[in-house]
Amino acid sequence: MISVIISILMYQSPTVVFTKEEIDKYEELSKSVNEGRLIDYSLQYPKHRFLHYLSLNGKYVFHGSNDGNIERFEPRKQTLYNNELTTAVFATTEPLWSIFYAVFNRSALIGSFRNGCIIGRNKKYHYYSINDSTINNNPWTDGMLYILPRDKFHMSGHGKVQFDEWICNEFVTPIAKISVSLSDFLFLNKVAVHKDKESLTSTWIFYKARTLLANSKRASDST
């Protein structure tokens, strides 16, 4: 029942179909992933497609950051999606969610931002919402997506419906990184704006409706 509600209130991860030519180029570029350096991405395909391709091989998790010079991640005290405190490095198998953290300028935060990638019925669903004060503070920037070894991490939960949240309780060295910008964030037009003192429940309930109304207004204004 919960997974059905989530599928109604949130957006599903897009289904990506690759051409053979695309796969061949991704395979060639993938050879540089384990060299621990910045990936020089110059392919004609959107960057998020390459990252999605990497996610399918099951070897990697992703971490987005405004800081492009992290050489080693260290466990920090943070809160899991269920509000349980832990000391860990956080990552996800969903690169689109990590791109949000890379391009969202945390120094521009005034209040709250709410987001997540939730797994239900073996599908992934996204939501992204930023409060009024922050959205008016130009909260976007260029960032870095770090590629980390999946075998160092484990899922933070094991329910039928849970966040695609992976944690590691020890130091982790990135095996590669790739620069990203706002144009790489596929869900940009699905970022909602919530009131400064709004409850999380209200944000979830009104999230998709707000994005649909905002996109409709933008389309109307452009005609």
C-alpha cells in the first residue's frame, strides 16, 4: 500500500535504453573509472546517461558534493532516512539523486530542503523540494559526483519500502569523479517549492501537484 502511495506522489526514475554505439563508447570510457582521477567526459550523450550505465554494473555507489577536491571520505555523524543517528559515509546507487547534492549549493540554504530516492516494488521514486527562502537565494552551483566502491557499503535499511541510502562506517577513497552542472540534473523541472514552516507530510502530499502546476505556468508564460 505504501509503495502505491509513493508511486502516486513522486516521480519514477526514467527508463533508459542504450544503443549499441552508445554502449561501446561507455565501455571505453569506463576503463578510466578505476584510475582514481577526474573523468574527462566529452561524449555527445547526456552525462546522466553514462552515469546510469555505470550504476547498472553493480560495482559503484555515488556521492555528490559542492567540494570538488575530496581525496578521502571520512565517516561523520549524520541522520539516516528514519532519523536514526549514525557515523558513516553516505552514498546511493542512484546517480540522479547524487547529482542533486552536487549542484545544490548548501551555502545558499535558508531553512529546509527535502529530497529522496525511495525504492518500492523494485522501482525508484524521486522527490525534491526546497523552501521559499532558499529557492529565492539562487541555490544552484557546479559540483562533483564521486564514484565509490559499492563493496565497501551496505544499505541503511531492509524494508519493502526504503530510501536508496547506502552507508560505510570507515574511510573511503573515491575510485573516480566527474564534474556535473545544473544541466545534468534531470529532475530540475521537478523541484517543488514548499513553505518555510511547512510539515514534511504536507510537502510529500503536495509535491507532484506543485511541480505540475509550476511547469504548466512556465509553458503558459513562454507562449
